[in-house]
Amino acid sequence: MSQNRKRGGAVRRRTVLAGAGALGVAAALPLRFAHAQGQPLKIGVLLPRSGIQAQLGIDAGRGADLAAMVLPPRGFPACTIVAADTETQVPIARAQAEKLIEQGCHVIVGCYDSGQTVAVAQVCEARGIPLVVNIAAVPNLTEQGFKTVFRNFPSGATIAVDTFGLQKELFQLSGKAPKSAVLLHANDTFGASQRDVTVKLIEKFAMPYKFVDTVGYDPNARDLSAEVRKAKATNAEFVWCISRVNDGILAVREMVKQRWQPMGVLNTGPGWAEEPFVAALGKLADDIISVLPWYDPKKPMAQFMTASWTKNFPGRFMTLGVLYTFEAVLIALDAAKRAGSTEPAKLLEALRKTDIKDNATVGTGVHFDAKGQNPDTKSSLIQVQAGKPAAIVPAAAADAKPIWPMRAWDKR
């Protein structure tokens, strides 16, 4: 489980320390001594636990806690989770990565946000410490020649490719397709990069619609009325969003306020199928679709993970963050088991040879190409139905039928 963060005195709020006793002593000793003493794998889990992405990071952290709790009894090595907070800021993410390494972490898992992940990747590369990326879609993360980065998450380009194919399946199932679309996106690293690949790729897929405009906005904005008004003025039938939780809530509220009733709303960012989004919007969240790398309900590991989640976190949503952070820890533990060591160099060698078939997510399994990318992870269309996320496409990994076109805002 995550170690408690110390507060007060000379300890700053953002500083995350290892626990007391034996673990505290181990953190202060040279790594070679810790290895000799057979210490458990020490995993630094670096996430935005405060700031505008706080809820996403907090939920993702529970995925690491769950993995550390339930995987060792299934034959994986024991591990210690050291939690750290990026505060949703790139410079702090970089500094916290340095601290986790100084505290003796053998591997880092993180960071949910693309910009923060790129910064941490640079630190891990310089220090020779493995970084197992739970969530980060920026395409160039695995195009920079890093030797210590392993991403079990699709790039923005892959998500865009998957999205076009999934949409076609949705339109075919329903018999209805839009003829025009507008792209409403955050203008940060994540939003801008995914906008670029989406606009670039659409011509290759013979979609039934065309983009009539792209509308960007500041993800920290507290008012999106002007941007939504501009998007509405295009008369597009379909709204494709690249957003997170807080900005997504603002955007949907503005659509309702401005009486904009498109055929459907789809998001290729995180958070729209999660508790904060649904709680804030209530029935207005229903019928909205997210494109998410998701779990395959037919896989044994997915069944085990979801059952363990329900038992240990009753009443809480399974989220993208929980899922992919759980699987990132699974990957780290699998490497440690095969390496027979917690030495970073041996972990890196084992990570490069990863070949996990018994995983939870949609796709054929987990392995990494020469760039450190798992090419086999796939996305699904996740629709909020009756206040809960449901997989609707692909049909082979679905647990509900789609509602399409979406119902009018006042008919839910």
C-alpha cells in the first residue's frame, strides 16, 4: 500500500518519504546493500495527486495499491509502493522523480499526463532507472531514443486510428452516421498533439463526416462559453472532444446551456467515464462516449482485477487510471520475477523481454518494441449508461449495447 506522506516541520508538503523502520533504513542505504538484503521491489508511483488533475491521479494511485495487495499472492514478488505527487506541474514532476530515485526506488511508474511523463522520462534516462508509463499518449515519448522507457499505453496516433475504426463499427451497428464534425480540444501538449494526429489521419479512413473546424481552449479556463458558441456555430452534427475532467464538465454544461443538441459527443481524453465527471453532470453524463484503452471482460486477469477492485474498493468506479496503473505494476513485478533481482540494469533487461499474455487490457498482451512501446494495446468505446461506464465497441469486448444517436439532454 502507499506509504504515508509526512507533514509539518521542515518537511515540505510535496515531499514523499518512505515509511519508518526497516523500510526507512533501506531507503537510506546504497542500492547494492538493499539488493543483498533481499528487499522487496520498491516502486515509485508518480501521479498528479493535487492540482487540476488531482482526482485522476488519486484514482490511479488506488490501482497501484490494489496491484501491490493482490498480485504477490498470485506468485509475483512482494513490492513497496512509494507515492509521490507531481502537483500537475512539469517542473515538480521532474523534481519528484529525482527524489524517488534518491530514496532508492528501483522503478518509476507514471505519470498520467504527457508533459509530466516526458520530463520524468528524461530523468529516468539520465539515471538509468526504468520508467513504466501507465498513461501518456504524446506520440514523441517513444520517438526520442529512450532506453529506459516502457509505455503500456497507446500513443495519440494509435488512439486516433482506433477511434476511427471504432466509430465505423458504432455507425454500422446503429445504422446512423454524422456528416459533419467539430473538434473541441485543450491546447496543451496532450490536446494539441492529439488534435494534430486526428486531423492528419482522418482522410485515410473514408469517414462519413468531415471536420468543419477545430476549436482550442485553455484547459485551466473557468468559462468555455465562447469556445462552445464557436463550435456550435459550425452546425456540426458530431462533437469530438479532446478534454479532461474539469474542462469536460464545463464544455458539456455549456452545450446544454446553449441548447446545442448534436447527434453525439465523443471524447478522446481521460476522465469522462469516471466518478467526478458523472457526479458533476448527473444524467447529462449519460450517452456520452469516451475512447479509452480498457479491460477485456473475457480475460481471466481482467476478471480477477475487477473482482479484487469491487472487494477492496466497494462502490467505486473502475477507471482508466486504476486499470493502467494496476497493469504497470504488474509489468514491473513480472520483470522483477524474471530478473530475480531489483537491480535497475537487470530490470531493464527483463523489461525489454516482456511477453505477458495473462493481462487485463484489450489486445493480445504486453510486449515492447525497440522503442519501448507496447504495440498491442487497443482502445474501446466506453459509454456512460445509467451513471456507470459500459464498454459498447468493439462488440468482441463489450458488456453493453450502444445508445446512438444520443438522447436529447432533457430526455434522459
